[in-house]
Amino acid sequence: MPVCVPIPELPAHTPLTVGTLSSAVAGLSAPEFLRTALRAFAGRIALVSSFGAEAAVLLHMAAAVDSSLPVIFLDTGKLFGETRRYRDTLIRRLGLHDVRSIEPDAKRLAAEDPQGMLWHSAPDRCCALRKVEPLARALAPFDAWINGRKRSHGASRAHLPLVEQAEGRIKLNPLANWSAEDVAAYFAAHDLPHHPLEAEGYRSIGCLPCTEPAAPGEGPRAGRWRGHDKTECGIHLLSARGHG
């Protein structure tokens, strides 16, 4: 596990804004960033994880700080079986005590996607039903949330800040400046298990119908929604609203 070092606390009554938090975490390592965030938002923060190809890094760091941190996992009903089994493997391996598997609203699915094929004709609406809306419900009790996006993913993530605001909630990106090499080194240093689909060329792993392996030389998210003008599921597209 990462070595815990003393982190100065934010001064009492410091407003937890994007600006103050950005200043507080500037220059910190990712584990130090997490410890600062969990202290600042004690009991009011969650980590959102896909349990995908790179997820074990952030989950391992978080477990070292607080294994009871709520972890939100969106079980869309369209995931690879390998992802669910990998989730269970990491829960056991890392000792995570509060992983919440959140599912879409069954009535909404029955009304809007009765055949389960909405992903083919309207992928944005499918993502809204199966990911965006369930996540909004799951995050309702929290003031802040943590995710594992990185600038190295490219596209809309290329200029990702460490701290954002979205829909009135603080959003934290402790791995924003991590490279693929950083991720690989962390996996090796901590002997973390890889998602089984990585061996088949999957570099970014979402829902089964909308995920393919990435070809050599392609970006890490090239296999997502191939053939569509779409690079995000929608849960990260509101971050700019209220940013500052």
C-alpha cells in the first residue's frame, strides 16, 4: 500500500471551492490528493469507478486511505461479464467495504428501451438512461466525487483540470496528469490484477455493444462507440457548467 505521509489540513472554515481546492492539491501526489480530499469532504464524498482497464490504480490508492469510502459502480445491464467478475476480484483484493452497484430505472428502460437496442439507434439516449441518470441519483447524498480520468486519454480530456465543478458538486481528478507509463508502473509496483479483456486488446472498457479493441497506434479510447461521433458517455460532459 502507498506510504501515508502527514498532509497539512485546510485552514478551518476554508470554503471548499474549485479555487481553494485547486490551490490545496497543487503539487501533491495522487495519494496525498486523495487524503486531502477525503479529509475535506469527510462523509460527503464518493469515488465513481467503471472497474475498467485502469481502475485498479485509483481504487488501490483509495483503499489505502479509507477502505470504507463509498464506491459507485454503474451496472448498465450491458456490461461485459468480465467487468463484473473483475469488480468482484478487486473488491476482495483491495478490501473495499462499500461498493454500490447502481442499475438503471427498470420502468424507464421498459418504456424507452424495451428491446434493449437503444444503443444502436440512439447511443446518447442509451447512455443517459443507463449511466447519466443512475449516477445523478447515486451522487445525490454527496458534495464531491472522485474519478480516474486522465489528460493522456485525449479528446475532451486533454486539458483536464485537477478540480472541477459540475451540477453544484465538486469533481476531483487526482490522476489527471498521469501517463499510460505511470499507470503501468503503478500496476507493476503493487502487483495489481489487470482487467481480463486487456489481453484481447481492449484499452478502454465500457458496455459490450459499444466497445471494441483498439488497433495498434490508436488512442486509448478509440474502441468506444466506433463509427459514431461520440467520445463520452455523458457523465463527464457537464463539468464545464459552473466551473470556476
